[in-house]
Amino acid sequence: MAARASRKLLRDFLLRRTACTAPIGIGAARHSSSAAPKPPKIPKIPHFSKRGLFTAATLGLVIAGGAYASTVDEATFCGWLFSATKLVNPIFALLDPEVAHRLGVSAAARGWVPREKRPDPPNLGLEVWGRKFSNPIGLAAGFDKNAEAVDGLLGLGFGFVEIGSVTPIPQEGNPKPRVFRLRDEGAIINRYGFNSEGIIAVAKRLGIQHGKRMLDETSSTSSPSADEAKGGGKSGPGILGVNLGKNKTSEDAASDYVQGVHSLSQYADYLVINVSSPNTPGLRMLQGRKELKDLVKKVQAARDEMQWGEEGPPPLLVKIAPDLSKEDLEDIAAVARTLHLDGLIISNTTVSRPDTVSKNSVASEAGGLSGKPLFDMSTSLLKEMYILTRGKIPLIGCGGIFSGEDAYRKIRAGATLVQLYTGFAYGGPALIPQIKAELSECLERDGFKTVIEAVGADCR
């Protein structure tokens, strides 16, 4: 089956390339005279453009994959495909960071990324908010801002994917350039500023996706078992989170988040109120005790007044910044407990510049820093919040995860789930199965049979 799929992919690829170039050849034939054609000129060796390099690499992978697939089973071939994506990473590294980002989203949207066919290690499965996660590794908001590639990204093997941040009205975000690599430090600085196509465009995409899934389930000849029916979420085999933001010029933040709830919550397995991006003026002011309490109450009310089925409304989470004082954390924990918030994401990017990056010339750029330099700061914050919430509220750990050991440290510090962003940007698809395998080994090594058993182990 893998061999047939690979051959079909190669055939489709070549047909697309032929379709793109055919009009030129056909047009030339029509307008030629009856005289004998001139012998073709020997072309000069072209200077490969960045796009040409990407296309050539993709074609090479497809051809090699077709040959390899004919001799191996599907699981082995799947593993080879993920490993082969490492060959493309150096090409992406040559591109402008935002161009590389857009290419990554486009590739996932078109299915030009490997699809995980192997089951996750059993000890990684867990249930949170009544939803089954095949593994606790998620993709953070900011990568697929407009829900363009949900199916492709979930197909990579993430346990969950979070889209957004989505703003009510489309906005372009901050001027370019607005993304900067600190490659040696394993970090990125971005000041995108909630560039978003807006609620209507995102709702349309999610609606089409939801309808397609319902159609596939209805037309399926085999009915799923009761266990399979419970697994996954509204977007299929994985869980989908929707991260909500506010428009830069909006004077009523609560109204913006409420609009997001009304339009997008029907497609979400969980919702996130993002009040922690450093790139929207005044946004982080909403993390204050009174401001956050008023905001959460309004958003909860908007969600709860909608009609819901047996499964009830989607859980509501808040994403907080790492640049918070002890008093700030205590206020947020108090609000979370009082209003029975369903979870917290810890954390967003930092405006600080740790010593490990301060000497990099890019460090002076404005924006939020993510990646390895954020790991210790965000993990310490995570542990503190786990203690303040008494382990009663699910926490998602985000910031600087590049390995299974990193994910494991977040879980031991109090995270029930974890998210990648910068690690995925640098490591590509191959990083996902690697992290899952390493995390499974960490759990076994320390005698934990499940992820849940390890949550908060360092706080006991």
C-alpha cells in the first residue's frame, strides 16, 4: 500500500508539473512554420532559485520514497519519510524566516508532509476535559494562524493542534521584517502582531473541514467501536484548540473575545483567551486580577449561553506571559480557582533577553523571544502555578521544548500537556516521533505507567 501511495504521489506530482509547463510547448507548436525545427540549444546550467531548490528536494524525496516503499512495510516507510524531512531543513534555513514559515504551512495544507501511520506508545495516552489525547504533544498557536493546515498538522502525529490567534476583523499585523532567527541559541524573536485573516475566513475553513469529517463518518462502511468514537475531537483523530485574540485598534477587548466564541467555539475542542502576546499594545494589561476576572466572566457567559449537546461547551483556557511577578501569578491563580477556569497555558514569549542571547546582534529587535532561552523561565513559572492552583487545574507547558526530556521536565513541573513551536520550526516533522519516543522512555525509566502519574512529580 505504501508503494502504491508513493507511486501515485509521484505520478500526481509529475502531472502537475506537466500541466504547468504544457501551455508553453503547445503554443510554440501552433505558431511554428512548416520548416524543419531548429535543433534545440543546449541550455546553460541554471542558477537554482530558493523555490527551485525546494521543488527539486521534494521531487527527489518522492522518487527515492517510491523506490524504497516497494521493499518495506508501511510502518518502516512512514519512519523513513519522517527521517527524510531532515534533508529539507537546510533548504528552509536559507529562506527568510517568514517565507519559510509560509512554505511550511502551505506544505502541510497541501499534504506535502508525512502522515503518521504508527500508533503512539500506549503510556502517552491520556484523557483531559473528557477528551482523549493519543499523546500530550501539541503544536502551539502562532504556526497555523488561519486554520489552513489543521488536517496535515494533526496527521504529523501531534496529539493536538492549536490554531490562531484569530482576531474578529482581518488585520495585517506589524510591518515586515518581523521574524528573526537566533540559530545558535535555538531561539526566534517575532513581532507578528496578530496578523489574521479574521473570524469569518477561519470559521469558513473550519466549517468545511467539520462538514467533510461528518460526511466521511456517515459514508464509512464500518462503524467505529465505542472506544474509537470517544477518541479524538471535532476535527478528527486529534484535538483542535482555537486561540482567540483582539484587534489592535479595538477598545473593547471583551467584545472581541466574545465574537470569537460565538463564531468559532462550535468547531473547537477547547478555546484559549490570549492576553499575553507582547506585540499588541495594552494586551498584557488584561492579566491584572480585576481585568482578567471581568474578561473571563464575560467570555464564559457568552460560551455558556450557546446551545450545546451532550458533550457540553468547549473548555476555556487563558494563555499567560512569562514576564510576571509573584503577585501577578497569585492573582491569576485566584481568578482561575474562583471562576473554575478549565486550564492555563504557560507560557507565551518573553520580552526579556536572557544572558544566553544578549550578545546576539538580533537580540535588540523588538518582539517576543521563544525557544531554548525561554525553557527555564517558563518551566519555573509552570511549577509555581501548579503549586498555586494546587494541581486542580490542567496546565499546558509551552516554551523551549526540543526533546522528549524537555517535555518530560515540563510534565514533572506540573504540565498535563505540552506544546512546541520553535523546536518544530527548527527540527521539522522528524522531531515529533522523536519526542514521543524519548518521552515514553523517560516515563518507563522512572517507573511511571502513564503521563498522568508523572504530572507534578517535582512538586510533591
